[in-house]
Amino acid sequence: MDNSAPTSARRNNALGDRAAERRCIVTGRIGDKSALLRFVAGPDGRLVADLHGRLGGRGAWVEASYEVLKTAVDKNLFARHLKQKVSIDEGFFPRLSAGLQQRICDRLSLMRKSGQLICGGGSLRESAAVINGLLIADDASRREAGNLTGELKPDWVEDGLPAALLGRVAGRGSVAYAGILNADTKAARQACERLRAEISAFRSVCGGQTGNEKLAGNACPEGVSRCINQAHGQMQIKKAEKERRPAQLTSR
């Protein structure tokens, strides 16, 4: 009996699993690439996040966690691993936060173009398709979000995403809800898995930043639950000022 074919298949599967794993330069833990971030040194020696895995050269992998990243920066582990002098300026974390947010936006845009994403609570309710996942914005009504979740019965929910991010995907100012259609193909399931891993990385990195790091580049000014772009933030400030004016005039 020839067992060479099954043995070869098992070997190929094992090699494939190892190819999808990387070791964190800080913790030494080995994990799937989707749970780590890759960094390279740019031509000028500045540390660059390779969020799409397209940059050449030697790379350093770090767990997608603010605390772990901060340790790598403070102990200069990037320079040690990349075997060259590496510069990291004050805008590193804000740029990384913005890049992680843009990566999610790019993923959702591709899913929308392929017909896998529906934006807007009304459109989701009108759709006859089975909703696999539900994305809820940080400014969505808690009551409406609960009702919509109960009606659609998605397999998973990602809550607290920036409303402006979902809005950019839909071509609007902001969107409160977006739904992922039934992932009935391998490619669709992989897209969902990558999206959720990218959202998790975004939360982990943005959620741990200090006030100065958040404000350095106007990224995540109020943490992950309020990570909105500058234009949307200014709009909210102006709205609040208008609401205060009548009260101020009355008090006079």
C-alpha cells in the first residue's frame, strides 16, 4: 500500500501552515501573520509599516498590540532586528493608526464592489440576502443597533467602528451600519477572516495610545470608539457650539 501521497499532502499542509506564521521580535511568540504587523526600513532609514505585505527587504514582525509595539520602539528592537539604523519620529503611532484604518476601508471597498457588502440599516432590512456579519458604527443608536441585530441575526458583529470610515466606503459623510453578505465561498470566507483580523489589529493599536500620541497626528483623538477623521470631528464641534448658543443668549 502506497502512503506516499497522504504523507506528501500532510507535509505540504504543514509547510503551508508554517509559511503563514511569523515570530514576534518582542515576545518571541509565533502566530498567524494576520495577528502581527510587518515593518521595514525605508530608503531614508525611517520605520515603515508594511500593512499590505508588498514592501521588499528585511522585515520585522510585531504582535498587533500597542503595548508590544511600544516596547519594540522603546528598546530599539527594530534596529537590532533589521540590522541597520532606524529612525522613528513622533508621528509613528498616528500614521500607523491611520494606515490600519485605511486598510479596513480598502478591504470593505473591495467587498462592496464585489457585492459582498451592503451599507445602511434600511438597505440591510430590505435585502433578501442572508447577513453573515454586521458592522456597527460608534455613533449608532444602541436601541436601533440591538433591534437590527435581532432582525438580521448575523453570525458575528463588530461594534464601535468609526462612522466616518464606514461613510467613506459608502461614499457618504457617515454610515451607522454595514452588513457582510453570506460568505458561501472560500474566497468570501477568507475576506471575512482578514477583515476581522484587521479590525482587531486596529482596536489593539488605537485603543492603547496615550493622549499625546493620539493627538500628534489627529488620529484616534478619543480612542478606538471615536476614531474619526478631522473633518468629521470639526463638524461635531460646530454642531455642539450651535446647540450651546441659544442657552447662552437666554442666560444673558
